[in-house]
Amino acid sequence: MASQPGWVHVGHFEDVGLSGYDPNVVRPGYDALMEAVRAGECDVVVIFKLSRLTRRGAREALNIEAEMRKHGVSLISVTERFIDTSDPMGVAFFALIAALAEQESKNKSDFVRSAKAELRDIGSHTSGIAPYGFMSTREQRGELVAVKLVPDPVQAPVVRKMVAWAMDGVSLTQIAKRLNDARIPTNDASLGEAGANRIAGRRKRQKNPSADGWANWGQSTVGRVLSDPRLAGFASTWRRGHVTERDGTPKLDKEGKPRTRLVERIPLRGEDGAPLISHEGIIDPAEWHALQDVLAKRPRQPRKRGTGERTLLGSWGIMLCGVCSADMYPDRRVGSYKCSRAPRTFSPDHAGLSIRMNVVEDLVARRAWAQLQEPDPDDQDHAELMAEAARRFAHQTDMSQIEEERAETQAQLEHTRRSMRQLGEDRAAGLYEGPTGTEIFADTMRKYQAHEKACLARLEALAAQSAVSVQLPAEWTEVEEDGDPTGPGSTWAAWDVLQQREFLRLFIDRVAIAPSVGRGRNANTAERVTVTWAKPPATE
């Protein structure tokens, strides 16, 4: 059309891949066109189709036409020959087609939203690139083709390292530093200019960015990867939460209602309340649940002292201060276990509370072995202790499907109960107001309650399955009358420290150390050590 007699082509403008419907999209080609119109560089603007110019309705289209007419410019469409704004009838058709283009965009948006909702309901990954650690594949699920996530052979091992570090107590900031030091790129590296801008913004926010500019990973990036339910193969959805001011009070919108935003990904649940498994996980569901507990609580790790070598009773939570219940840590420089709290921060009796390592280790080990010698058949407490030790030994040695299922079911039960509490808190904060909100709240709570009931029933069934007679190894009880169960040549002496710990776990839940009365030969060392013997896990 631009080649018609008397017409001279003065410019070409286009916005490839940019929406004419979204008002927030920057369209440099359109902006350049309007600058040319305002500068009087053209008399006629030829478009292929009106929807390529705008899809925001008749009002927006007429505003564009009015500005063009103000500068003496007519608008003509190649495929819609009746649009020619040089005459009144063409302007009328122009407004009509603009209205139809807007409706077409709305219909297309509704269709896309509906299609995404259907795919989300079956657990499909619906938008964006695959999350870190995964690559995407397609599979038929009923009548729909879903996007399934599978572990990426390069990124998945990195994720497993991140999980192991987090479970060992490494902070998110330190995990990010390790990844940056190892030059491991994030997914942003594959996003071209947009990814580069994200990385630049992250570098500005970091307090101590690397000197050479490598700052792909940050604390929030690591947190998003580790908290993603898709790591365990779960389908996911978003949980909304309140936006707060710095003082913790909720921010309000123009109508005075609390503002909300998407807070975190949570597992998508089916009708029975159970999480939907839709992807191939990088870690087991039970491990993911345990990881979320670590990320949420982030307990203080015991301080490392001396060589960092493992000791029998230190730094694994079995030995506590009898005054303040803090962990006892090993100080190899003086050969003692010490309370991890600073002296005199709890009570005058607490100052410098410590006990010799070799003395308390030998005492606790002998007390545990003594439980295996000549048991009293009429002692009910001892019989219960031996039954619990046998149960724990079975769990240590028999990594059967029953035990794995029990751990996963228990983790799901705890996670469901936390979700129910969070749901209740959200409702109390006004997040489920109105009839629709009440319906959503009730439906979600019903699903949680159904899954809680199913988990409790399954745990009871698994307990019944595992309630079998299990005998402790015979060689443990075959110690000669005058023999030393922990001395040279004994089974205990042949074990390394990890095996010795596993033995103590069978019989002991806690060892508490009381303050000393007297010193040297007059010290009441044996009386200071209180052992809490193993008890079955509490049931609700």
C-alpha cells in the first residue's frame, strides 16, 4: 500500500513480541511512531491490522486517532480496508474494530487463565522457566498435556549440596557465598539482559559483594530454592500473606483493608488434603519437610571448640546443663564438657559449670551397658526400657519401607497441622472475609482435617505393623561376670565414636549435669550425672 502512486515511504516502526493490551509494557516502536506524527514527518500511517496498534478498547483507539488528526495525519489499515480516518465513516468503523479488538484480548486472557487453572489443578508447571535444579518435560495426563519437572543433571547435585549444608546448620548467606566462590551460576544467567539486570540489582543489595563482581547468589535466592515444594516432587501453589509496615502493623489499601501479597510456595493438595506428587523430586518428601523445620526454626548450632573432632557426648543434643538446659560443648584444651551459656548469666550456681570428659563418658557408657546385665523380670520400668531399645535398634538396622513411610507420614502430619494453624491465623487477620472467603477457608480446612485424620490412621496402622518382637544382639549380653563391658577388647572399645553414639541412643534420651559439690577427691561426680532413660515417642 505504501507503494501507491504519489506516496513516499518515510519510516517503519514495529514492536516485536510486545503486547498492545498491557498498559505497563514499554513499546519503543509505538513511541517513535507518535514522535514522528507530532513532528509532522508523515501524512498517513499505514498499519497491518488495528489490533497491532492497540487492543485497549475504543477509548484508547480514539485518543490515538484524535492526536493523529490533530497533526493532520490519517490512519489506514491494510487488512481492514473500511478503516480510513480521512472520512467520518472510516472513523466510526475504526472505533467499532477497536472495541472488538479489546474484547478479543479479554477473551484470550480469560482462556489462558482458565487453561492455566486446569493445568495447575493436575499439578503441571504452568509458566516461566523451570526452577533451579530442574528441567521440564511434557507428559499426557488425561486429556491435557502437562509440564513435568525432572532433576537437571547439572543443577540437581548442587541443590542436594545446598540441602546438606542447610541441614548441617550453614546459614543461607554462607551457602550463597559458597556457591558464588565456586562460580556456580543461577538460572538468571540464562535470561539474557533481564537476568543480567537481576544479578546487578542483587549485587547492589549485598553488603559484601565479591571483589570481581561475581554475585549471582544471594540469601533470598537460596531461600527460594530450598523452600520450594517442587524439590520433593510436590505440585505447588502460592500462599498469600499480609504486607506490613516497619513496626509490624499491616499496610492498608485505599479501602482500608489489609494489603496482601504472594508470600511463599506451598504444596498443592488434593481433595483428601494430601500433597499432590506431580514432578520427579530431587530429595525425598520427608527430607523436604525436615528441611523446612530447619529453615523455619534455625536453631543455634553448638560452638565448635578445639580440633572439631567428634566426642561421645558433645554437640549432638544428648547432654544438657542441669541448671539452664543449654547444650554442653566439648573443650578439648582442658578435657571437659562445658555449658554453652556464659558464666553467671543464669544463676550463681551456673558459673563455669563443667565436668571432666573422660569421667562422664565412662560413667554414662557403663550405666548404659549395665541395663543389659541380669535384667530383673519383675521390673516393669526396665522391661519398658528394653522394649524401647529394641524398637530403636530395629529402626537403626531395618531401613524398611514401613519405617520410611512412617517418617514421611509423620512429617506430613506435622506440616498439615502447621498449615492449619497458619490458616486460622490468616482468617483471624481478615484474609478470608466475605462469603467467598468463608467458603474458601472452610473448604481448605476440611481438606487439612481429612488429611490429618488419614495421617493419624496410617501412623496407627504402621505402628501395629512394626510392633514385632525384636531382639538386641546376643553378643551384647554375653559379657563374663567379671568382664569389663567397656574395657580393652570389648565390643564397646572396638566401635568408633559414631557407633558408640548409636548404642547410647538406644537407651538414653538425655544426660543432665548438675553443679559440683566439692572438688578433687571430694567432688560428687557420680551424683552430678542424671540419665533420662529412653521413652517411646509421645502420641497425640
